Amino acid sequence: MSDDQDTVTEVTETGWGDRILSSLKGAVAGLLMVPLAMALLSWNEDRAADRQTALASAAREVIPVAADRIDSRTEGRLIHVSGRASPAGRLEDPDFPVTVSALRLIRRTEMYQWREVTTTETRDKLGGGSETITNTRYEKDWSEDLIDSASFRKPDGHANPDWMPFPSHTETADRVLLGAFRLTPAQIDALTDEQPVTVRDLPADIDGIPIHVNGHEVFIGANPARPETGDLRIRFTQTPAADVSVVARQAGSSFAPYATPTGTVDLVRYGLLPPDAVIHAAQRENTLLTWGLRLAGALLIFIGFRLLFSPLEALAYVLPPLGWLSGAILSLLAGGLTLVLTLGTIGTAWITRHPLAAVAVGLSLPAAVLLWRRLRRQPA
């Protein structure tokens, strides 16, 4: 085995009684998880509807303005501005001679460290017990965060440094101008495109440790081809000046969130876009987030039901084949209940927010059934 890898194997036995006790603890967690997931789904529907309404209000109220001058007549109004977002000065890394004219200068530092990777395999045994085989592998890898080797199962021989020289750091421009306007810190943070920065003119070493430069990557250690524990790998990137479009409230020579009855609007997007395109992009993001949270809520409900049913599965594992069969049946049952509760929760929230639309849908269904029956009775 190489010096950069090490593996430890442990085998533990679990009796039937311990398995049942563990499943009872899981059932309690499942009992809490299901209502919490339903609350998440209900909140998500309210959030999505409020966001959609706020963006619809913005589409009606937004006023396009020129970027090259401030018009006091649009003070406090929702405005749309497009132009070049450029920094008013240069940014410099505090520890290295790296200087750029950009919105943001990012230094990402990784240290070569030991990492603990654990895999488990559980084998069911006759009588309801189980055998768990735990393989703990130790390997060296790059990490931007310090890895605490003191918490390893086998810390001896896998010690990591307890501090990181030159940790990751970001410099952000104080003033970013969009014509006569000034972007807010939140708007600057929303601009996340990055480009590599070429590094030059670094010293040959730091405290006797060699420095190797390859384009935008800096390696601090003896040999980049064979890194050792504690060696550093540093990459520099920048968020360059770019064409952007803003939809927000005019606040003097800057911007602020625009308040609507259902939320605030403060949008910034790359490109010279018309106001409807900026708002449409935000609506699309809202839709994606809504469906993502719906899927997350449904998954949590399913996991909650599986945990809730786990004592029944544990009892059946007195005979492993019976446990496998019960697990499959209980998964199908949990899936059916998940579908019912997810659709019910979303539907209830939707009906609460759109009662007139719900009544229209409710009346249209029986009308469609009556029309279909009448058409079937007519002779061909």
C-alpha cells in the first residue's frame, strides 16, 4: 500500500433487540419529520406565490432609465438600468503581489492533508441480528478546509497540520459603477462569473519553502509532482467588469430593494437585457426553486414514513428474507402515502391562495364529465 493510503477494517455485531431499539428511535424521528416536511411544502407554496406576485408587480411598474445620468424624478421608483459594471479602483491580495482591476479578487487555498473515508456493509443474520463491516480508508487529498485528524478512528500516522498559512481570501471592490449609478454590495455578490488570474513576480521561496508558479496556480512545497502533507496549492481568480442589467429601486445614485405587497425586488443579471428579460429570468429561478423544494419535501416525507415503519421491518428481520420482503412492501406504502400527503399539502396551500381558481377547476371537472357522457350517447 502506498504512503498516501491506509485502510482499517472493523466488524461489529448487532443483536435483534438492539435492532428493534434502534428502529424505535428512528420511528420517533420519522414522526417528527413528516409534519415538518409538510410545513416546508406549505411554506414553499406561500413563498412561491408571493415571489411570483412580486415579480408580476415589478413587470407592471418598472421604468427603463439611462445609465449615464441620475434623474431625480425616478427617485424611489422601480427602475431598469443596463450598462458596464466596472470597478472604480484596483484590488490587491494582502499576502501576494497579485493586483487586478476587477469586481472581486478570489484566492482559494488548498492544503494536502489526510482524509478519512468510511464505507459500511451490513449483513443480515438469522435471528434478527446483523453484522456490520466498516472499512475506514485514509488517503491524502487537497482540501480548502482544515481536516481535524484528532477525530479520526486511527489518528496515529495520519496527523494533519492544525493551521493553514494563507487561507482562502476574497477582496471585493468598494465602488462598482454602472454608468452614473453605484452597485450595492448585495448586487456585486450576485455577480459570480470568474476568470483565472495569471500570477507573476513571486519570490522563489517563503521561509525556505520553495514556491512554484504555473500560470494562475501557485504551489508551496518541495515538489508539485509529489506533494506532502501540509503543502499548499493556491489559485487566483477574478470577477471581471461586465455588462449587466439591474431592476431595483432608485436610491440616490445607488439602488435598494423595491417593496411590493408580497416581497421585495432587487435583480441583477449579466448582459444588456430588457426589463422583461430580467424579470423573466427571476421568474424562471423561482419556478426551479419551487420544484426543488417540492421534491425535497416529498423526499423528507418518504424518509419519515420509512423511519416510522422501521420497527415493523426490524421485527420481520428475524428471518432475513421476510425482512427484505417487508422492506419492499413498506417502501411502496411509504411512497403511496408520500404522494397523497405531498399533493394534498400543495393542493391545500394552492387552494388557500387561489380560492376562485380552485372553485373554477372544481366546477369544470364535473362539467367535463357530463359533456363527455352526452357526446358518447349521441349516435355516430
